[in-house]
Amino acid sequence: MKVVITEYLRIDTESEVWECRCCSNALGNARENYKHGLLVHDRNPREVHPPKLDPDRYEYNFAPDPEWCRILEYYCPHCGVMVEAEYTVPGAKPLHDLELDIDSLKRRAAEFVAEGEDMQDASLPIPDPREHLGHSHDHGHHHHGKGAH
Ligand SMILES: [Zn+2]
């Protein structure tokens, strides 16, 4: 069963891997930090939040100081969608912000199957418009909103 965790991430409870919800590719072991399977862009925060005052004239210009703040952007290596962005200090390791009890998740997923419920993709919209081009490598997958009812 594929259980939605965030807008961009889900877990396949049978294979115990993280998957990208945009392209359905595997991102790595679900018992480890999903960020291990993503590309990281270590960005200067001033590119993301440009100074509002002339930095040559003012030391404090409403932009984060790159000596104290970095923005780590995490991308799916298969489809390039940005999965997560993290504000951190320079040189810090990626935050392990989603550590799930996979055994408990599998038990709960099995219970949902027993009750005839379907947790797959829940009601969250797929964020990438390319999804609508109609590819799916996911057998037994339900159709999304194509007005088939
Ligand atoms: Zn992807």
C-alpha cells in the first residue's frame, strides 16, 4: 500500500521505500531520512530573500546573513520537483524531520485493507501538472479526477 506522508512524499509499505508523489520513482529506504535520496541545493539565503535596502549602505537590510543562515532545497533526482526547503545554519547536516514507525504504519495499512478502505493518495492533489499527461507505472492505480464517474 502506498501511504501519503506529505504533499510530495509517500511510502510504499510493501517495499518500505519513500516514493516521489510526482513521478512515482523510489527515493530510498523508508526507515531512513528521505533526504538521503534527494538532491540538495545549498542556497545563499540572499538569493531567495534579496535585501530590501542597499547592502553597500546598510549592514542590516532585512535579508538573512549568509554567514549565519543557509537554505537547503531538496529536489527529486528523477523529476526535479522541490520536495522540501529547510532553513539552517551553515555546515549543518540535513534535519531528520520525518522519522516514522514503519512497522506501525504497515500494521495500520493492513488494517485499512481489511476494512476495505483505500488510503492510496488520499485526497491530496498531485502537485505536478505533468501528471495529467497520463503516464502511470503504478499498476492497480486509481484514476485521478478525469471525470470517469
Ligand atoms: Zn519525482
